[in-house]
Amino acid sequence: MLTFRDTEYSCTSEVTLSLISGKWKILILSFLAKGTLRFNELQKLVPDATQRMLTLQLRTLEKDGLIARTVYAVSPPKVEYTLTEFGQRLVPMLSMLCRFGADYVEAHGSTAPEPQA
Amino acid sequence: MLTFRDTEYSCTSEVTLSLISGKWKILILSFLAKGTLRFNELQKLVPDATQRMLTLQLRTLEKDGLIARTVYAVSPPKVEYTLTEFGQRLVPMLSMLCRFGADYVEAHGSTAPEPQA
DNA sequence: CCGTATCCCAAGAGATACTG
DNA sequence: CAGTATCTCTTGGGATACGG
């Protein structure tokens, strides 16, 4: 049992989960894992996220120290997002989650494998 | 992009997340990783979960094939829960999530480490 | 002992419109 | 270009009571 930022967790793994749960966070992190991106590039890569949601998720990731936001004082505005060192550390974990998920879907995908007749 | 059980996922890691997100699932899985448990044993181990919530989480985990439920036709009733093979496979991942979370809390815990005076 | 049923609330997320 | 501001709706979870 631990308290972290006014929230109670029964295991530190729940802290990790709280960092990456959010409709578009995994997608965002995956793309940023390949390199720095601007806001509108992310928008194109995650077209189903509304501008509002994309911003919200980015703000949370930034506040949590997983990504860094750099604003260039130019016109038109230019903002870049990158993974922080901690964000980088997350990448191999995302891969594991991916692999497990893929295995799971393959095993449970075709719902109820017919017993060989 | 994939559809699995009427839900859209942009990455298989999101499938994995959906399997383990739930207020008490990680805790339940962690305890079951150490061995089979009866319902009321779980209740004592997870006292903050209401009976209803505990049941709900267990039902979901069962439906998702991560735990198995065995009912013994005795009086008073006796029900046992165990990890399935797939549930076992989850265990090392939970450990990784734990370790990352612990690192994270340690690094970000004492909010703004004072520059050594 | 091991649940289910009902009611309620708060957080997360979508749609849409506006701005420096 | 890169955001805020509202408003609404759905979902997860809590409280409580009852049943085989």
C-alpha cells in the first residue's frame, strides 16, 4: 500500500498502469519512440483522437515526465514532443504488452477452437 | 488497428491493458500467483473491495481466461480460484510493471528533489 | 459461504465551437 | 498551428440489501 500524488495504490504496478492508461497514450508513446514529432504530425498519426483529447493526453504525459514539450517562438507556432529518459524506459515494456496481447488475441481470437472432428 | 470482441484497438498492447485494468485485478492476480485461493480468502486479502466488486473482477478475469473458477458442491459452498496457463504468463509482466512503478515513484516521489544546499 | 440486484455518483472521453 | 472552453454522455466503481 502506498500513496503517490494523493492517490492510493496497492502495488507500484498500478502506478505504471496509471501512467499509460488513457485512450491514446500508448499510441502516442509508440510514435514518439521512433522520434520527435510536432503536434500536427501526431494529429495525422492519431486521426481518431480529437484535438482536445490529443492535447489532454499530451499534457498528462508531460506532467508525468514521460514526454517533453518544446515550444518554438515562431509564427506559425511550432511545438515538438519527445520522449524523456523515463519515457524511453517505458518502450521495452510496451513491447512486452504488445507481444502478450498479440499472443492472447491469436489464442482467443477465433472464439472457441473447434475440437478436431 | 484490430477489432477484438467488438472493441477496436490500435495496438495489441491495449488488449493486454484491458485485461488487467480494473480496480482490483492486479492485486487478485498477484495473490493468485502464489497459489489457489477461496473467495473468502481473497476477501480478507483485498478487504477494501466490496463483495460485489470482488465478484465482478473475478468474473471478468474468468471470462477473459486468466483465472479458473472451481465450485465444490458442498455445504457450506466452497469456490476456488486459480491462475490459468495464460494467467501465469501474465505474472512476469506484472513484475516488470511493478519494478518500473517502483523506480518511477522513487524518482518522482519526493516531488522536486532539493538542490543540495 | 458465495454470491446477485438496485441505485447512485464521479471520472473519462466525445462533439463542437472559438482563439493567440 | 496549436491549442482552450463548454456541454454532454457513457462507463467504472461504491453503498447497500437480499438470496440459494
